[in-house]
Amino acid sequence: MAAEKKIVKKRISGARSIRLKELPLFTRQLAAMLSSGMPLVQSILALEEQTPNKHFQAVLKGVRTNVESGAMYSDSLEEYPQVFDELYVNMMRAGETGGMLAETSERVASFLEASNRLRAKVKSAMMYPTVVICVALIISTCLIIFIVPTFAKMFSGFGAELPKPTQMLLDMSNFIRDYWYIVLATIAATVYSVKRYVQTEKGGYNADLLRLRFPLLGKLARKIAITRFSSTFAQLISSGVPIIQAMTIVGVATGNKVIGKAILDARASVEQGNTVSATLKTNKEFPSMLIHMLSAGEQTGKMEEMLSKLAEFYQEEVDTMLEGLTSMLEPLLMVVIGVMIGGIVLAMFMPIFKMTEVVM
């Protein structure tokens, strides 16, 4: 019995950029070339020569060389997991096995483009509040470090007890100015510790659980995960990937470890003969609408169609929520900035107001 060929996985520089920017276009162009009747090797060579990214060019050269030597296209892709993830490889393998590589490539290209659009919308919606909060923190820090000490010299001649908010602000300013290295070290250590914890299995799970439970934003996070679940599952099934294998891939592709774990846990029940909808119904992380439509799809044999409709529905829900959050966050952030900066200014002027009352 021949030993199974071991696939050597290679590391690629700039893999994230390739995956987000180059891969969707490559897949779309490959689908067009294959549909026109161009052989696979020639198609890859043509795209390799016109690719501006040198790292991706090296990847395509490696893939082409393997295919020319007789390897399957999907096996060649599997050598570069940083660029071609498990979802991509398995869909291509299913299309290659079924003689539908062109159709599968076109389907995968549409899926990648939709995923990038969703990612861009979420990133754009979160960019504004992030920038505003960072600016507010910078302004507040500058006030505490540079402006408050000026008022402190003026207050030192009052000869009276300062209001508690003012005294707390002065103590904070003195501490930051005197022990700035401790403050910076503490912030850096905290950020590093949290980042390392989130990278662990337990930490990542708890972080995603917190996202789902967070008011308002948790609802958005759940809808995004369900959108990814529905669209990815639909694409895998339409490509001919077996249900059990599809659930394994989808469990990772949702982008949320809590929902991903629920899917992977449900896989064992499906292996025993239970339906996907009946298994997911026992988990509170999945909305009832998803369960009902999955059940209807299983009963009618149109699971792929139902999942696609679910993906479209939740995509629209995500878009609506993002628009609502953007319009709602603007006044809310103004209030937060007003409280932060206004509180500092008020604390600095409270002794002056108090002295004015005494004089009057």
C-alpha cells in the first residue's frame, strides 16, 4: 500500500494582504479563463505573469509547477494555508473532483467578494468611534499633563481646601508627571497580557462570549457570525462538500469561537443521524428563524437555497444595524467627549467659582 504523500506547508510574506486583496480577483479571473476553455496550467501562468504582488506571484508559480508535475490543483493550494484556507481548498477540491472547477471558482470568487464587503462595512462603521475616542483620550491626557499644573500653581496661593474633584485631578496630574514610566509600563503590560490571553483557546472563547453578551454590539456580532455561517455553509454544500466536513469548516469560518464551538459540538450529533436543524435547536446561540428555515430546507431538499436566503436576510440586517449604529454613535460620542473634557475643565474652574462666591 503506497504511503500517503505528505503536503509540505509553506509560509508566505504578506499573506493577509494577498488573501484580502489579490485572492478574490485571481479567483474571479481564473473562473473566466476556465469557462472560456483555457487549460488550468495556462490560466495560472497568465495570472502569474500579470500579478503585481511578487509574493503572490511566487505562490502561483509554486502551484503551477505542482500542477504541471501531475499534482491535483487543490493539493497544490493546500501547500499555502496562509493564502488558501481550508474553506477555499475544500471547495476547489470538490469542484475539481466533480469536473466543475470553473463554476466552483466563480462561486468562490463571489463568496470572497461578499466577505470582503462585509468586513469593509464593519471596519468602516467602527473606524469613526475609534478615532473619536482616541482623540478624546489624547486631548484629556494633554490637559492633565500640561494645563492642570498651570492651575495648580495658581491654586497653591488660595490657602483654602480645594474641592474634591479638583484635588483628585491635581493628584492624578502629579502622579502621571512623576511616575509616567510606571503608567506607560502598566498600560503596555495590560495590553500585552490581554492580547496574549485572547490568543489562547479559552481567552478567545471568553472574548467572543463577551462580544455576544455586550449590549447592542452583541446583537450585531451575532448577526455577522450567523451571516458568515449561512453563506459559508451554502457555498460548501453547493460545491458538493459533505455535510460533516462542511460543518467542520464552517465552525472555524464564522469568526466567533462561541458559535463555532456550538457548530462543532453539533457535528457529533449529525454524525449519529440527527438533522442539523434539530441539533442546533438545542443551542440558544442560534435564532429561531435560522432553525426553522434550516428545517424547511432539510425537509424539502433545498437546504442550499434556504441557507442562501438566510445569508441575504442577515446581510441586510447587518447593513441596517451598521447604519443605525453609525447615526446613533455620533451623538453618544459627543456626550462621552463632553463628559471627559468638560469634567476636567469644570474641576479646574471649581475653586475659582468657589472663591467668587466667597467674595460676593
